[in-house]
Amino acid sequence: MHRSLKLLFGLGLALAIVASTAPTHAGSPADTVKERRALMKNMGGHAKEIGGFLKKGMGTAADAAGHADAIAANADKIVALYPKGTGPDDNVGKTRAKAEIWTDRGKFEASAAELKTLAMNLASAARGGDKKAIGMAMGAMGKQGCGGCHQAFRAKKK
């Protein structure tokens, strides 16, 4: 292959790799904020369904496992939905995101990873079918996963 064609091919391959690993959100910073709010609402819905199983016997342990799997999958999307330019001082619409998301990025990324791990633990417990174990795993995910991130990185409602 001619040297310039090799260079073009290599550049094209590099661009394809970058494009495939880029965040899934597109559009304005305000659109990104809307997308992340929708993701958080979705995760809250899944947590509510698991709570319904635990408190009211709604659904099955298998359903709870599916909801926990969805939370774990969503946890992978969190960090990408908080790019620079979408913080509280960026005029992007309603957001309770604290500046610490961007000033302590490592801790924020670790919190999202912790949520995923705890959601996977919850899914595993739910697959086991022991309601007490599911409740304990749900409590850990709520307190350390969701709550751990919300306390450090989400402002209180005004």
C-alpha cells in the first residue's frame, strides 16, 4: 500500500475508534443536562420497583435482578453525562450538580464505579432469591451507591 494511503487508513481507523468511544449524548450542554436528568429519573424508577418488591411483594426476585442490572448499566453512562461546561455555573438549565464533580473528578468517577459494583451485587443477591439478602444489598446500594454520590456531588433542593 502506498505510504500516504497507509497514513489515511490509519487516521481513519483512529477517528473511528474515537467516535465509537465518545459519549452517547449529542447536542448542546443543556441537552446533556436533560439527558442526565432523564437517566437519573430512570434509575430512580428501577430502584422504586425493587423497593416495591421488598416492601409490598410486587413482582419477583427475577424482576428485581433485572432492575438492578439496568441500574448497573446506567451507572456506566453517568460520567460521560457530566462533561465540562454542564455545571451549575454554565447556564445550562436546571441542575443540582455540584462543582465538585469537575474539581474532584477522580472521586466522582470512583462513585459511579461504586454504584455499578453495588448494583451488580444487588442483582446477584436478587438472582439468589433470598429477600433478606436482597434487602441488605439494596440498602448498601442506596446508602453507599446512590447516597454516596448524591451527598458529595448533588446540591440540596432549594
